[in-house]
Amino acid sequence: MSAIQILQNDDGLWAVTAPSLVVTGLTKETAETLAALFLKLRDGSHPSPA
């Protein structure tokens, strides 16, 4: 399983990191949402297209 991390940078903004993924400049809420979506996609629990 891939590890995902949520980190607060020195500038007070948040980052999400995972293998092949680095997203910076986020609010805490956005970082948490992005991490949750990443985990859902990774685990295959996203809805199928209609």
C-alpha cells in the first residue's frame, strides 16, 4: 500500500505527498480532502461512471 502524508510547511500552508504525488500550497481542509480522495481512488472505492 502507498503511504500518503499530510504535512504543514514552514509557510503555514499544507502539502500532501505520496509516491509520484506532491501537492503544496493547500489549506488544511483541502489537504485532508485530497488525501481522502487519493485513498478512495487507490482502494478502488470510487463510484463507477454512469
